[in-house]
Amino acid sequence: MNLHEMKTSTKAVKADFLIKNGKILNVFTKEILEDSIAITNGMIVGIGDYEAKTVIDAEGKYISPGFIDSHVHIESSMVLPSEYARTVLPHGVTTVITDPHEIANVAGVNGIQMMLDASENIPLDVRVMLPSCVPATSLERGGAILYAEHLEPFMKHPRVLGLAEVMDYPAVMSMEKQMIDKLELAHAYQKPIDGHLAGLTKNEINTYSYAGISTDHECTNVQEVLERLRAGIYVAFREGSAARNLKDLLPAVNERNAQRIMYCTDDKHLDDIMKEGSIDFCIRTAIEYGIHPVTAYSMATLNPASCYGLKQKGAIAPGYEASLVFLSDLELVEVTDVWCKDEFIVKNKQNSNLIKNDELNFIDSKVSLGDLKIEDLELKTDDKTLANIIEINPNSIVTNHFIEKLPIEHTQFAPSVAKNLCKIAVLDRYHSKKEIGLGIVKGLNLIDGAIATTIAHDSHQLIVAGMNDEDMYLAIKTIEEMNGGIVVVSSGTVIAKLELPIGGLMSNKSAEEVEAGLYQIEKSLLQIRPNNTFNAFLTLSFLALPVIPSIKITTKGLFNVNEFKFIPVLFDE
């Protein structure tokens, strides 16, 4: 409590600012009230008629609390936090709960520290959940391994909230020591713990909830939402670039349970944020579905603030931070201005200048593949005619386990346009060893060429898919030369590429430059993938994540997530 602010609240002294003539969303009573907001030292000190040094006319606009993204990996935007802030602030997002496990998988504690440093002194409030699963499971490896002792020094950081998504459910169920150490660390510091409950049974959900894991963002249907809510778990409805679950989950919302539901973007590419929005898109979609507007806004404000113990966020009331979103249209979520603490950060939909990160020590990326030869990409069939195949579900990161008879050429698997089959490979990029997992993917819609990237959740190895070994090899070697990024190859020619020198995940360029690079990638991709009904690169990147059902691939080979074991690609009929 600040005595000067309290004096302002009593009207003994003038407030710094008074915002009048606004229609305030009261997320406590689900009302819209025409009143004024008094602000001092960036805090709301009163609602009503106050004297102030500066009076601002809201001109009848609606005023909402700042939006909170309850779970996001900033690295997935492919820009640094300052540029990410420039992108999401005009969409009303003033706070994000981020998990830097992408860069942590590449660079360990140095990656976490870099993201903390890079998010200092920017108007976007970046709160951090510490990565709990680096690597995602004990059955794979990336650039780092993090144990509880590596995480503990960060627990006292003022912007660290708790422990991020616990995705290694076998480690939880078997009470594996390293996992229990991390859970106990969070409990010792009285910090919240995020969950990752993809495909879990009722018993496993019970165990997660008992262990103090209090959120999940992996629901794909209404029944899963209700199961988690009944177990006392907050549910974040996800609308990212690859995983788009929002519309399937909205039927679960009613006025009795809405207070335990929030939104998140998880992994959303920069160009998708620019095209359709961030949390504002979620609110708009919820209102279109029929959810009461103030309830839809509460799911973006008060609910995540309550979930994560952000006691001064999520509402417009005395004692709350002055993070305000001005809207010309409540139901269309037309954001015009964004106020953070004591100034407009966005005015008339335009950003003010943000602090750059020129003096930070960035995480370099080096791709080391060893003595790789094109022959290493051959998938020999011998006498085997059946294959375990990864089948893609468009706009989902959940895959199907598909078994199909193979097209064969000279005892090797031959990709097929007619059957929509292509080859996939995941290569260890960290240890200069030729550790390569080979497999087959159905439904990626390639008709020629190859695509490759060092964004491969969560270990971020090099992942490539293609219709012939020559183009796949060229894509791999181009990624190696760039030391990380994205590449599109067609008929022996690199037709587009985007360098991501920071850990093979992010660019040090502006949001506009990266968006232009992504546009060129998508434009070029149409040459080898004219059926562009879902995001190819984001879908590709999640095919390497062995904690999402049903079947994925790592550097060690094809992985059956449901049975949690490696399986062969080929087998006898």
C-alpha cells in the first residue's frame, strides 16, 4: 500500500490522471458502467468523480482491463520480446504468461536468462513459468537438460510465477525423482504449476490435480474440458497457428463454470497474429458463439489473473494496475488505444516506440550434423511392405497412427503424391553425430520438393519433410549453412528461406521484416504445396513432439505416444 496513492483515493490530493466518459467493463458484477477512472503512479485509486492533473476524454469508448495470454511461448513468434510486444499490444494484450522452454531446450539456463533479460523494460508485462520438461521426455534429447537445481535460482525473480507445463506424464505417474524434485520446488516456493494433460485418463488427471498441477491447455473436446474443471483444474482454450481448439471447446462454457476458463495462444506465428489477432480473436470468437460479452472479456482478464495469483491485474477497480484497453466496438473487439500504467502505449491503433534489445547477449545457433551424406536419408524397405505412418489432422497437433501398404521403388520407400505420402527425418543438430530418425507422413500435401526447419518442438532438432532425397538433402544443408531457420526447396533450388540466428528459433530483426520473410515462405510454399488448408511448417514442427498423441518422430525414430515406446517404421505384412 502506497500512502500517496491512498491520499489520492480519499481525494485529499489530485490524481495524476482521470479518464472520463468511458463505458467500464466491471468483470466482478458483469456490468458495463459509465464512470471515470482515477489513476496515480500507474495504479487505479478510484472509480468516480475525482480531480486530476490531467483529464482524458474516453469519448464514450468501452474500457476493458488489459488482456492476459495465459500460456504462450514467445519464441514461436520468431521475434524477440520487444518486437513481440509491438505485435500484440495493439491487440489489447498487456500481460503474457510465457514459458521459455523453446529456447531452454536449445540453451538451458542461458536461454531462460536471455528471455528474462530481453523482456525487461518493455511495456508488455512478461511473466515467466520455468520450463519443467527439458527435454520433453527422457526418451529424447536436445541442447540441454534442466533439473530442479538449475531452476531454483530463478524462483526468486520478481517476474517468475511458477513451474511451466508438466508434459512428461509417465514421470509424474511413476513419481520419477527428477520430476518430483521440480514439483516440490514449486510447492516450496508456493508457486503455481501448469499442466499438459493431452490424452490423459481420469486416474492420471486425478494424480496431476493432487500433485498441485492446476491448469491445462491441451483439451480438444467438451468432455475433456469438463473432466478437468471437475478435478479443480483451470482450462485455457487454445487458439494458436497449428492447434486451433477454441471453437470446439466453447460449447463447454456456461455461467456456472466460466470463471475457471481462460484463453491462450500457446504457439502462434507472427504473421497469424498480424492477420487475425491474439487474445482479441478469442474474445471475438466467443462472443460470436453466443457467450455474454462481459463473460467473454472476463475469460481474458480476471480469470487468468485469479489463476496465477496476479492480485492487481485483471479488473478495473481501486488497487488494480491501470492496464486498460479502449474499444470502439465491444462485440467486434475493435481495439483503438491501450493504456499501460501512466501512458498510452497504443494510440489510434499505432504503437509508440519500444526499447530495443541491441545490447543483449543473444543465444547463438550452430547446426552440427557430422558427416551427413544423402544416403543417410534412404528408407530401405527390404522385404517389408507395411509401414507405421504419421497421419496429420489439419489444424491440430494430434496425429493418427495409420498403417498402409507402401509404394516401393528399388527396395526403397518412394513418396507418393497420389497417396499424399512424404518422407520425414529428424536430425540431431547439437552433438555432431549422425543420429537420424526416419519416417513417413500422410497428409502434409506436398507434391514436390522439401521443407525444413530448426523449429521442432520441443527439443528443436532439425526436421525435414520432402518428396525426394535430393531436395531434402539440399534443405538440410541450407539450414546448416544458415545455422538455423526455415527453408523451402523445389527441384534442386532453394526458393525461400528465413534465417533464425538466435537459437535457431528467433530473428533479431523487426516484426515487419520477419513477417515479410514469412510471407515469402508461404508464397513460395504454394509452388510445392498448392493445397494450403493448414500451416505446413507449424504442423511439421509438432510432428517431433513425443508427448502429443498418437504417433510422432524424434532423432531416435518413430514413437508411439499412447504406448510410450519406439516402434519400427516398416514391418512384414
